[in-house]
Amino acid sequence: MVLDDLGSSLRGTLDDLRGKSRLSEEDIEDIVKEIQRSLLQADVDVGLVQDLSDSIETRALEEEPPAGTTPRDWVLRIVYEELVDLVGESTELPLEEQTIMLAGLYGSGKTTTAAKMAWWFSTKGLRPAIIQTDTDRPGAYDQSKEMAERAEVDFYGDPDEDDPVKIARDGLEATENADVRIVDTAGRDGLNEELIEQIERIEQEVQPDRDLLVLDAAMGQSAKSQAADFEAAIGIDGVVITKLDGTAKGGGALAAVNETDSTIAFLGSGETVKDIERFEPSGFISRLLGMGDLKQLTERVERAMEETQEGDEEDWDPEDMLEGQFTLKDMRKQMQTMNNMGPLDQVMDMIPGLGGGLMDQLPDDAMDVTQERMRDFDVIMDSMTEEELENPRVVGQSRTRRICRGSGKPEERVRELLQQHKQMEQMLKQFQGMGDGDMERMMKQMQQGGGGGGGGMGGMGGGGMGPFGD
């Protein structure tokens, strides 16, 4: 993710402050130097780096922390507030009828972004449509049409038409029943007069409510000049930063946003239509600093549960697990929900006290191994009888050998599944009888644990949490 190295280095620097009752000027200087180094390595503009570090240093030296606040937590709060101010607000995108035009160079990810945004709007109860006007890039029409089908949204394009403006005009008519129309435009290796003229003509035709610039996170500081050129040509209302799942530093995109005096609308990562999130400054920086993001986590959980329910022959209510017997069928549903939430490392980053520093300590392949275990568990359960799924306690040595033969998995993995089920069953029993007040207190502890750096749910890390405990 953008500035990931900054988060890791900052957390390490702040951890050195634990136990201190007061901070010296030397402590503050060390923190500021670390921030400067990390931001510059992330391709953030030098001017922005200097302004940010000056603000943090001034506040840390001159402002008095509230009573009862540790120096570490106070500095963490200052860094959080200043970084939120740096990335700015989120682009205004009301959930109502509108037309959005996407602009950007070749390889920025416009076509994929159009489908991702359309899918996102569809999850908000709106009917989106994609209008593909790129007549220059071979395969643009086919790619866009396929992505629209994956997103299950309306699509318009004309592979036989050479005039992008006519396609845009016809597309508006063909998608008149859509609530949100996303117009994808052509790109170039560089912003030349031909591209500017074409985008201006399309803009005049569709009269978009918002123009969004799509930027590859790997662009570095060249993103600044590119954003300035697009701003001068058509005006930019917001930026979409793409390809955050790779090794991209991403800081150049922040400079681009600052250059155009615009804001960030979406963050894109991965190849599927679901790999997108609405940019929320506070949650983004919270995850960066290891403080979690409960809002984003809640949205993912709700969406994942809805997807898990789709197509089921029988209704499944998670609350039933708190009232009756917890079966392997229940465990499988929970695993499916987890899988629908996306990569586990992203989910862990959203949980206060479990992301950030804890994730830095895990081996690089830890999440891959966990995903592999979940897939093995699913295969093993396919080889179990209805009785065994309903009551795992009946699985003895002879049944275990039969299940191994049917699934092709070793006995050790079957025993892991049964042990995992037992641990989850014991954990759920702790929640039985818990009232609303108890749940509210638990959620408050989670939030405090994230901000305080290690309390809350961080204490549950060693015992494993559902199917991703190890």
C-alpha cells in the first residue's frame, strides 16, 4: 500500500519511545528525520516533506499533551493528524445520478478502474454503466466488456466505430436508465495535443459531473507534471491511485493530488473488480500507523456475509452459532466469509492492535500458508459425511483414515481442522450470554488497543482468530 515503508519505520521509531515520561529535543529530531527519510524514499515531493516534518516538530516541541497521555501516544496523534492533513479530504462522490469521466495515460489502469468503480457503485444500491470510448488501443473494447460482465453492470461500446465522440453520444442514449455512467477514454504514452483534443471533445459531449485522473502508483514524481498537464487540459476533480498491490512507492501520487489542488477518490489494488476501496483519509492513515480501520472492516464483513449467503439453498444466520451447536458447516461458512473479505493481510491491517507492528513481525509467506490451510480444510470437509459435519466429535482414527483417502490430505491436516473447530467452538461459548453493553465495551477496547499500540484485540493474536489462527 502507499507509503507502507513509512508506516513500518514510524512504528519502529515510536516503539523506542515506550516507557519515556518526557520527550527530549533529540527524540523529536530522530522522529522527524525518520519521517523525512521514509517520505522521500516513497517519492513524496521534497517541499511536501519539509512542510510536514516542520509541522510535526513544531507541535511536538510546543504543544502540551493532555493529562494522562503518554509521550508516545501524543506523538502518534500528532503524526496521525498531520498525515491526514497531508493526504487531504476524500473526493466528493454523492450516491446519486451522475456522469464520471476517466482520464489517464497508457497503462494507468483506466479500463480496470472503470469496472471497479461501477461495481462499487452497484454495492451502494445504484445502477451503473460503463461507456468505452477508447478506439485507439487494440483490445480495449473486449477488455472493457469482459470487466463489465465480471462487475455485472451495464456496458456500451462500438468496436466498429472510429469516432470516440459518437460512441460517447450513443452510449449516453443507450444507458439513459443508468444512475451512474462512467466514461472510459483513450490514453497515450504521453499527454500530447491529439489526446488533449480528443478528451476535450468527449468532455464537451458528455458534460461529466466529475473528471477523475487515474494514476499508476509506480509513476513516482513524474505523476506531478502529468497531473498538472491534465489539470490544465480538462480540470481534475479527483484522483484514483491504482496498482497498490505491487512494490509501488506511491508517494508521487500525493504530490500529484497536491499539484492539482484536488483529492483522492479511490484506491485500487489487484486484478478483480472488487479490489477497490473508497479513499477515507482517517482510516487510510490509521491502517498505515497500525491503528486499524473499523469502518472499512465493518463494510467488508457485511459485504462478505451477503456474498456468502447468495445462492444458498438454506438460510444461514451467524447469530445461530451463539445459541446452539457450532458445526463444521458453520466453520465452512465462516471460512467462505473470510475468503470473500479479500486478502488476509489487508483484513488484519484493519483490526486495531492486529495490524501494523504485528504484521511486520510475520514472515512474508505467513498469509499464503494460512490461505493454503483454509483451502485444505475445505477439501477435507468435502470428504466428510453429513453426520461428521454436524458432529465432528464422532471422527475417530478409522474415520480420519477414510477422510484422508477421500481428500488426498495427510492425517495431520485433518487433526488441524478438528482442533481449529474445537478452539473456535470454545471461543464462541465465551460470547454466549453476552449483552449489548458487553459487546460495546469490547469494541471500545479494540479501538483503544489500536491507538495505544498493542492492547485490545492484540491480546488475542496468540490464540488464533477463527480459521486464520496458526
